[in-house]
Amino acid sequence: MAVFGLVLALPGAAFGVESVRAQLGLGVEGQARLLATLFAGFLAGTLISGPLADHAGLRPVLAGAALLVAVGLAAFTLAASAWQTSAAALMLGIGGASINTCANTLVSSLYPDRRGAMLTWLAVACAAGGMALPLTVLLDAGGWRVTLTAATTIAASTGIVIARLRAPHVAQAFSWRGLAEVVGAPGFAWYLAALLCQGGNEAALAGWITPLLTSRGLAGAEALGALTLHWSGIIAGRLCLALVVERIGTRATVTAAAITASLGTMLLIAAPGPGVLLAAAAISGLGISGVFSVVMADAGARYRGRAGTMFAALLAAGQAGGMLIPWLVGRAAERAGLAAGLSLVAGTTLAVALFVLILSGVPISVPSGRAAQR
């Protein structure tokens, strides 16, 4: 999952380096296009990896996905034009989403009694990878290409190690036949809506924080520092949630986190100076940190049948949001500025809290008796 975090953080890190933006022609429109392409790859990877894991097993799919990420990182390192960057982003998306889908399915199946905490620990690893990339770029540890070469080596090594491991069998793998049953279960549409918003919120904040701050007059290094603080906030939030989510409950956790993320985003928009901007980046990360994994854990506890199919549907909704919301932010930014674009994120983070509160009043009833009431 740390490798998946590297993929998530790559656009924001690239947007924070002026020489990379100039080389790849990444203006506002180009940045929006790159984010949309990456998340199109995420959606494709989510839809492909489930059936592949069902037939071939988790280990070969995870290994192949990590190696595909390594190829995508190498291609991004060598890219010299917009179309080459987009091709690399598509590969990264497919590989990264495959890692995400298989890892979440595996952990959920192995730890059914501690699903919320264990999925949150998995998300901590993702955030650690996400923080490592902009931090390394910020520290200028050898330059942009050296940093991406190191990331490529990590992804390739991970794939090789996974290929040599033995992965346990997951009984509830992906099933096209069961997809309609899972999606049609009472209340499940609210989970899909929540994760569509959440996937877009995470992508928009990770991708647009550095362009927002540079547009406000901050230097590239300061913007990268803010992105690093954002990922640090995500790590801190997930570490705390892993320890407390089982005590306070999944829905209370999600509601509080979504409200915090909205407040952090509004502070980013209205911040009067650099110090407040840096704090806002961290606060938005703290709030956004636990929503995705905790919503999935709540859905996993509510619908206990067909885990692989359920997680593929939820992750696909998140990837669709990751394509849609950052693109909408970019469109709004072209017309009225990035602050106006990110105001959309302030609203969609609150929408997640609303959807989870609605779920509290939805009776648990599962078709065909395949999932059990919590």
C-alpha cells in the first residue's frame, strides 16, 4: 500500500516542481487532464483486478500490479511530452488500483473482527508512501529524476518480493454474477455516493494543494512543504483512528472526520497568509485521513457476503469520483480561480457526513440472506 501512496502523491509532487511543470506543459488544464487520466486508470484497474484475482489469485495480481507501477514510474521519469505523461499516468493508475483493491480485500477477509482498525492500518501505510515522495522532492535528495528512480526501484522490489510470497485464499472473491446483488442491497447506494465524493476529495486535495499555494505566491518549496504536511496530517489521523475507531464507532468517526476535512479546506481557501495555509493543509489531511477506509469497514460489517465484489464496487465509486471532482475543480479554476474550484471540495466533504448520517436510519436488510446484520 505504500507503493499505492507513491502513485497518489505523484501528481501533487510534480505540480510543485516548476521545471517539471514547464517540461511537461502542465498548466491548469494539463494538471486537470493528468489527474483525470490517473483516476481513469484507477477505475480500470479496480474493475480489472477483481476478476483477475478471482481466477489467478491475489499474489500474482499484486505482484504484477507493483511491477506495472514500476514501469509507469519509469515512463513518467522519462516523459518529455503531455501524451507520454498521460500514458505513464494510465499505467500508474491501473497498477495502483489493483494493489489497492487486492490489499483491501485480503485484509478485510483475514481480520473480520477487527476490520475497521486493520483497514485503517493499511491506509497508514498508503499515507506513508504518499508523504515520502513530496518530502524527498522537498529535501532535494538528488533531484526529480533520482527521486522517481528510487520510487521505481521500490515498486519493482515490492513486486518481486510479493511474487515469492504465499498469499492465503480468499473465499469471497470478486464475482460479476453477484455485482448486481451487492449494488442493489438496501442502503448500499449511500456508501457508493459517500466514496464517490471521498475519492474525489482525496484526489482534489492531493493534486491541487500545490497549484493553489503557488498561485497564492508561495515558492515551490513552500508548496511542497504544505503537501508534505497534508500527508503528515493523513498519517497522524490514521494512526489515531486505528487506535480509537473500535471504541467510538465507524459512523461517528466518519462524520467527525468529514466535517474536519471541510473546515480545513475552507481554511485553505480563506487563509490570510503562508502560516495559516500550511496549517490548513495539515488540518485538511487530518480530516480526510480516515474517511475512505472507515466507510469501507462500515460497509464490510453491514454486508458480510461477497467481500471481493463489494470492495471492488466501493473502490470503483471512489475512482470515479477521483476522475470527476478534480476535473470539476480544474474547470472551475480556469474560470474563477483555484479557490473557487476547491470550494466544491468543501461541499463534497460535508456531503460524505450527510450520507453517513442518512445510513444510520436505513434498516439493514440484505437480499437473498447473503450478508448479515451488524
